[in-house]
Amino acid sequence: MPCIATLTLNPAVDLSTSTARVEPTSKLRCSLPHYDPGGGGINVARVVRILGGDAVAVYPAGGPLGDMLRQMLERLGLPQRPVPIAGDTRESFTVDEGDSGLQYRFILPGPALSEAEQALCLETLARIDPPPAFLVLSGSFPPGVEPAFFDRFAALARRLGARLVLDCSGEALRYAAAQGGIYLLKPSQHELATLMGRPMDSESDQEAALRSLIEQGVAEIIVLSRGAKGAMLATRAGVEHLAAFDVPVRSTVGAGDSMVGAMVRALAAGADLQAAVRYGLAAGSATIMQPGTGLCRSEDVERLFREG
């Protein structure tokens, strides 16, 4: 099967716990913490592997938490290429409030990456043998990484003959969209609004925005994730609506990454585009069925996909 390589510029060790109520100044007695490897590209690679695909995760790692991240991925059996950095890998944490069912997510900024460290990330991707058929850039850009980093990543994808998959936000997303040449772009509704510079509340607004982005050559394929409303699939052929799966929601952490991982895994296996997006929706839904920062289980994904 073609290789999938992911780059996570701002990985994290994700801690999840729970408490009865989140209150100011009080000591909050929490459950035992659970740790997971985190960061967009790492989650994408994990889901590809969970679903039986071939993926390798490239990411910068430094300090004790960087060592912990490497060890966790090793235990999961995920092929990885950690890039040593001077800074310390970040930690993020999620707290589930038992009384209300609400979830609180605390996202830390992460270490700055020097120009040399950024270049080493790209060199590490370039040395993967055999060259990947898909290059996935997913997650936030940490301090020190300018949006124009996308140019170097896109140039590498072209040199390797790889399809470029992008899932990012903010200035990085706006910059990448202005450059175009993306194979698959997966924005959320909020990210689409940010990209267009105005609210995107109605289906008609979203459809029009997707058609415009396709016509501008931003991407060959755009999959808009719409939460409980499913997804919109946009190509030159038009815009198609795909329904969501009706599942109990325990945590939304990693749902978007799971969707990307499952879509790329399906496309790498030769699936048609609509089936790949449905597979992605199944994986995202299977992930929100899991507590804390847990990702989807393959049996849940396959069951939802068959039933859908």
C-alpha cells in the first residue's frame, strides 16, 4: 500500500482527567490522569494505523515530554521519525466535568522551532524510503514557524510526487489557501469562516464558499466537516452533502484528525472519493464515542461505515 507520512509541527502529550465540578480557587479532586500522544499529524498517523494502513509520523521532540511522546508511540507500534529540538515538547490537558457533562480543553502554545529545526523536519520527510504517496500537514504552527513554511512543504510534496493533504487553521490556513495546489483540504465550519473572512452560518453560504475555493484552485478536494450535520464534499464536479452518524458524544477531541486519517487511508487503498469521505465520517463519529483524548476503535469505524 502507498505510504502516508504526516508532519506535526506542534505535537503534545495529551493528559485527560475528570472532576465533579470545575470551580475557581477550590482544590479540584480529579481522577487518575490518562496520557495519549497528541497533535494533528500524530493523530492522523495513529488512525491510519488503527485502520490497518501504512503511516509514519514525523515530529519535533524535546525534553522529558518529548521522550515520553516517543515512548508512547513506540508502545503503540507507530513508525516514527522524531526530530530533536532544543525546546521542550508541550503538554495539553482535558478535564471532563462530571456533574454537567461539559468538557474543558486547555491548549498550551508549544516550543519555538528554529529555522534549522524546521529544515530538519523537512529533510526527515524527504529521507523516508520509499517516498510517501501522501504528505499530511496537520495541526497548529508553533512559535517561530511562519505561514510561509507551507511553501517549503508544498515544494517537497511536488518533488516527491506526493499528494498534499492539509488540515490547519488561522494564518497558516489563509496563507496556504492563497498559494493553492493542495490535493485535499479539510476545514471545519469555523475555519471556513476564518478563511472567507465572514460568517458562514447557512448551508448556502458554505456551498458558495466551497465552490469559490475550488474554482480558485485552492484544492482539488475540499471536505468541510460540519459536526452533527455531517460533511460537504466539494470538487470540480460540484458540492455533495453527506449525513453524519448518530452516535453518543463523549469527547470531541481528535474527531477531525480521525476523519482526515480515515479519508487518507481509504484513498491510499484505492477507495472512491465519496466512500473515503463516508469512512472519514465514520472514524470521526467513532472517536467522539471515546472518553477524553482517546481515538477511534477500528471495529466501531467498520460497523458505522457498513451501517451507514
